[in-house]
Amino acid sequence: MSPFEQSLRGALETFESLRNLEPKVTQAADLVAACLKSGGKLLVCGNGGSAADSGHIATEFTCRFQADRRPYPAIALSSDGGLLTAIGNDYSFQDIFARQGQAFGLAGDVRTAR
């Protein structure tokens, strides 16, 4: 089997294994939808490549994903380099997302880690 075929088979197996996650993904989607529809916001964070992913998903909620709709408040907590380094310097890099969650988060907001 060629490396391409091996990679394709591995990807298909990975996608197939996601079927078991449907109830949890649906539950998470319902939680986010209820939060945003009730006026809450989505706080998203991640490290490394996941920081870029969190910025991308926050943009999709705030701008538009597939069709015109009202913008939803979503904040990527990894986007402000000055804030990240200040919290890391003054407190701890372990606190960079928790501190922002305390600052920006309200009861009812959804906080996710990517």
C-alpha cells in the first residue's frame, strides 16, 4: 500500500471514529447556540497552532460563516500578544487564559479551550 493510501485509510478511520462523539458534539453545539442567542459570548483559547484555530473560529462567529446573519460575540483569548505577555510576566503563563476569563467572562458565557 502506498504512503498516500496509508494516509487516506488512516484519515477515514479517524473520521469513522468520530461517530461516537455525535451526542457530545451536539450537546456542545446546543450549549454554544443557547449562550449566543441569550446574549452571552464565546471565549475561545488555545496554544500554538490551536491559538490560530481559536482566532479563526472566533472570526467565523463574529463575521460570518456561510451566510449573512447577525454577528455573535466571540473572543480569541490568544490574540492580544501584549496582554498575554503582561499576564505571563506579572502573574504566570499558566494564568494567561484564566485571568482573561475572569476579566471578560460573565455568567452564561461559554469558555472553550482548543
